[in-house]
Amino acid sequence: MAKVKISDVAREAGVSLGTVSNALNHPEKLRPETLKLINETINRLGYLPNQSARQLAGGATKSFGLVLPRLDHGFSLQIASGAHNEARKHGYDLLIANADNDDILQDHYLRYFMGTQMSGVMVQPMASPDWHPAMTKMPVPIVHLDIHCSEPGYYVAADNEAQGRIIAELAIARGAHHITVVGRAAFMQLTLRVLGIHKALALHPDIKIEVIDAGEWNTAADGYSIGAQIAGRPANERPDFVVGLTDVLASGVISALVDKGISVPEQVRVAGCDGNPLAWSGSVPLTTVAPPGYEIGRKGVQLLMEQIENKVPTKTKHIHVGSAARTVTAATAAEDINRQELVRPFLLERASTQANTQTDATAINLGAYL
Amino acid sequence: MAKVKISDVAREAGVSLGTVSNALNHPEKLRPETLKLINETINRLGYLPNQSARQLAGGATKSFGLVLPRLDHGFSLQIASGAHNEARKHGYDLLIANADNDDILQDHYLRYFMGTQMSGVMVQPMASPDWHPAMTKMPVPIVHLDIHCSEPGYYVAADNEAQGRIIAELAIARGAHHITVVGRAAFMQLTLRVLGIHKALALHPDIKIEVIDAGEWNTAADGYSIGAQIAGRPANERPDFVVGLTDVLASGVISALVDKGISVPEQVRVAGCDGNPLAWSGSVPLTTVAPPGYEIGRKGVQLLMEQIENKVPTKTKHIHVGSAARTVTAATAAEDINRQELVRPFLLERASTQANTQTDATAINLGAYL
DNA sequence: GCTTGTACTTGAAACGCATCAAAGGGGCCG
DNA sequence: CGGCCCCTTTGATGCGTTTCAAGTACAAGC
């Protein structure tokens, strides 16, 4: 239980302290026998390098920090997944912190990571990133994810507006007259989706649009109660197209509508955003617009690497991802993965996730409710 | 960009180094004016304490590490969520690492956390935890989650066998004659579920049972292809009850069956495990057995706290969670949250998650496919 | 046998901070 | 005015590493 330190290993192995350090960091400098001896001693003693001391002495570690607003949001996980894979590819570790929808906590973890001599830090901010301009003059490379910053700095943003636009176009194509958007628009990203919808509808003044706040958590239950409220309206005040700013919300809305005897999509069409696999892998797939989360995470790490390698004091660079739309239908999915039979969209997901052929396009998964 | 250190702050504020340190760690020891002066200086200079140095000088930090096998698995996220909340309650930070289904990586992050002077570390191991007995004699409190250890040490386990038993009993009650279990049984937890099923069926030798491996990733696509294979069998070799060891798998199986013209649940019943919200909040909820992930995370942190506070060199302690089953139906859900109207199961989820009234019971969410 | 070079190894210095014994300053009492 | 005590501030010390200039040993070349 007593902690074994490098000097213990050195004494026990009969070499000097610096040699053990070299065994750990520059093994090629040692004679094979020495290296072997030291490694055996390390294992025998159960020595674990003290990361704090390493970092203090040696500067930054090869690890990145990622602060996410929530963990139960599929999109954030895609980001984490993309960031993780890209980081590992460069030999970096990725540590994730959950800000739990709390500004203070987000700030806390951000500072924590900065102070831990991380090589770089990424945030998917819940508010506007201008919340703390100080962040951009931090001594560590930082990249904002899934958001547009007006401050100078680095960010990777999904084209949330494009997502809104795509949905709106879908609605127009389906002949919608009254669109109801469900979700908390206070989240920056969702606001942009709404903006995209509005823009796309600018040329269609005849289409009525309303936004209903779904409460802080955007849960299925929130969707359900809003759906119930919609179902309760007289038919002429009822929307014919509902957009859930989240898949879970959309799912809840649909449940409520069906429960209340409103048929979907005959009377009301419903679509979601996020591309949650379960939402569209079920027997009754939900139409969903999926921002390229995986790609955002990946690009985020690339931006970090760029800053690290160039040693250039923070310049500004922005990457926008997902402006192009890719429509996933049974047919295109089948094409993509080169199968003859009719396959479901999620098979594409498999093909792309596993084979790592993710593109940076925004995916539309056409489901049954639309 | 140049890093500001504590001595810079001290010089700038005209106080000594130790005083600044006190301002950070023992503010009550300072005169209010001094404290204020120092804090202003800190903000003005943008000083960030170097965590490595703090840890090196001061011993362990108030933070825990959590190593998860995957991030895209709802159950792991529930663990993370429970652990996070409990950790924050005690004033600890929680850092999460994604082992990405890789033994080596899991080991790597574990060692990393140990070496970072974390106050404690938790793992949800993917293999048997006996994989590395050395772990139990580490210099840091460690707790294994969702698994039974034969080695001495601490762990919190969901009663996976109980989950299997519950499902089997459900199958028996529905008059099943041929049960097919879909999933990679190589995962310890899944093995136990299968074991539970076998045990429950011991008294029913007439019920045939088979297990089909779903490949390494347990994706919806895997479920789909297995479902298609099942659908392709002659009717008398086809199971009348399919258990997906994962909700996503179950979802995929259902899709395939429906696509191939087999009606669910009339011809084949399907149930899943995990309690993924999206699986049962949809318009056609999936029956699911939900292990109490949130609770496991919570208890894990509690076990960590216990070890820390008692300063007792690692003793052995095990907590089993979720042996009792709680059946969630529309009716009980309504009861639980005290509503008159018929509500859907996920409303219970909301009630419990938000109000933090999670119990440690295994939940069964009765859906439409059973 | 001496020099030069090569291949390792050594150990002291520094990393930024928390700690704590000791010093400083002020008020109170005798 | 001296002595005492309490409140606040000081700064040297050490935490476990990495780094790097200096050292050692040995081989090759002359």
C-alpha cells in the first residue's frame, strides 16, 4: 500500500534514478539488459509513475480534456467517440467531464483541465461561448465544439442552421401549413436550428410556425405532455407538422398523439433531430436529422493537434461541418454498404461507424412518421 | 499566454507566496482585505493553479476516476450519472475515461488514474476483474462496478442473474416453448443474465433454449441480421420468445422480424435488457429489464468514500443491487407519480430521475412487444 | 599506449505548489 | 513601559518526476 517511487525502483534495481526515468520515457537509450532489469523491478514492486510529478517536471502530458454538457445525449456521445478515436490515433488520452447542464460546473472542469497541464481542451458549451472570453486567452489550446464563437478562437460547428433548413424543406415538401417546433430554444444549438427553419420558411409566409419550450431537460416526458397539449387542441389550431428539436422529444410527442387518438403521420407528421440510433432502428423508425457528431469530435482533436504542432499562439480557425445533406433511405443505405436486399437505415450506421467511413454530411434518416 | 504562477500573483499583490496559497486553500485564515486583494490580482492576471503541483505538494485531490467500457451504452451512462451526482455531493470531481472495449486501454486508463493521485477509481470492467489481481493492491481505493469479483476487494454489482431470472419468468408466464437469447455472452454481465435464464428454466425442461452470439458490438444491425436469420427458419424451428441481451439488439431483431412478415408479439415475442429510455418511450414501447445503473454508480462512490474516510487498508465489501424486481406498467407508473390519467412508463422515469427517487430495484418496463 | 569516439549512466537542478514552524504586529493587562 | 497572547503573514522545505550536462566504460584507430 505504501507508494513505491522511482527512487525505490532505482535502489532495488541497482541503477540510478535518471536511468529508471529513461526506461520509462526513452527506452531506446538503454541497454536492453538494463531495460529488462528495470522493467522487472517495476513490475515486482508494483511501481506506478506519479502523473502529477511527471507533469510538473515534464510539461504537458499527452492528453486532452473534453467537457460535455450532458452524457445522456447521443449527440454528445458521438462527439466523445470521434474525439476519442482521433486522440488515440495521435497517441493522446482523452478524459471526459460531465458538466451536468451547469454553467458553474462547466467552468470548473474547464479550469481543472487547464490546470492539469492537459495538452488541449475541448468544450461543447451549453451557453454561448462568449460566456467567458477569458477562456480564449488561456495558456492551453482550446477548441469549442458544436457552436459558433464570435470571439477569436478555434471552433468546430455543426451547421445547425442547415439542419433546420433541411427539416423545413422536408415540411414544405410534405405540404405543411402549420409547423410546431418543440424544444428549449434557449440552447444555442437549438436556437440555430429554429433560425434555419425560419429562414427556409421566409419565402412561405403562408406557413404558420410556432415554438413551444419543452422545459429544461428536453425529456421524453416533456415531449409527451406537449404532444398531449397539441392533441387537445381543436383540429384547426393543431399543427400538421411537429419538429422535435431532440429525438427523445419527438418520440414523446408521437406517443402522446397516438395515445390521444391522433394518427401519425396521417394527421400530424413528426420529425426529430439528433440521429439517435434507437430512434430509427426500431420497427417504426423516426425521421431524424443527424448532425455529424462523430466528425465534430474528430475535427476538434485535429484542430487541437494543429495548435500544438504549430506552436503558434492561438490564431483563429473555424470549421463548419455538415452543411451538405445526405439523405439516408433504405435504398441509399443498401447502395452504401453494397447489399442487394432491402436494408434498414441503421445498417448504414453500422457500415460507417465500424469502417470509419463517416462523412461530414448531415444525415437525414427517413422514417415512418413522415 | 505565458503561464502565470503563484509567485507572480504574490509579487503583483505585494504579499508572500504562502499567503496566496492560503487564499486558495484556507481563505478563512486571511484578513478579508488581503483575500480580496489577492483574488482581484488572481483574476487580473488570469492565474490558474497548476493542478499537478498542487497534487504533488498536497497529496490526493478531491476527484474520482471512472473507466467505462463504452460510452454509447445507456447503462454505462446511468452509472456515470449516478456516480457523478454522488461525487459532487461530497465535493469531488469525476473524470471519465472511455476504454472503447479494449482491455489494454482499460488498463492504461486505470493506471493513469492511479498515478494521477485520484482519491479513488471505479471501473466497469469488460472482462472478469480477475484480469488483473494487481489492481486490488493498488495504492488507491478502487471499486469494481457491475461485476462480481472473486478476488478480495470492493465491488457493486447489479444482480444480473436476477435480470435473467425475471425475463425467464416472464417467458414462462407467456407460455414460451422455445427461447432464443441474442447477444454476445462473452461479456461477463451478459453471461450472468444467461445463467439466470438457465437457472429459472431448470424446472422447465420442456422449454428449449438457445443462445446466438451477436458479434462483438451488439449493434442494431447485428440484431437485424439475427432476426432475419430467425425469420428464415421453418416455423417449427423458430423460437416463440426472443431475448435481446441489449435493447438495441432487441430493437434490431424486431425490425427484421416485422420486415420478414413475422408478427410481433403474436408469432414471436421479444424482450430486451437495459431499460434504454428511447426503447420504451416510443409509440411502441419495448419490454425491457432495466438494471439499476444509476444506483450502482451512486453506491460505487459511497464505497469509495467509505474507504477514504476509514483510512482502513482495503478490506472487502460487496454490494448487490437490484435483486428485487419492480414492475413498471402504466398503472404503477401512474400510481408512483400520483396522476389520475393513464401515463406511459417513461413518465415514471422522469419522476424518478428528476426527483432523485431512484430505488435500487431492477425495473421491468412492460412494453408492447410482449 | 594514447586519443577519440560511442554508448550508456549518473545525479543535481528545477517544475509550481502546500505546509508549517517561525516571525511579525497589534491589543490588552499589569 | 514591559510582558503576554492572539491574529496574520512569511518563506524555506520537500513532494516525485524529467531533463541535461557531466561522467564512466569500453572499443576502435593511430
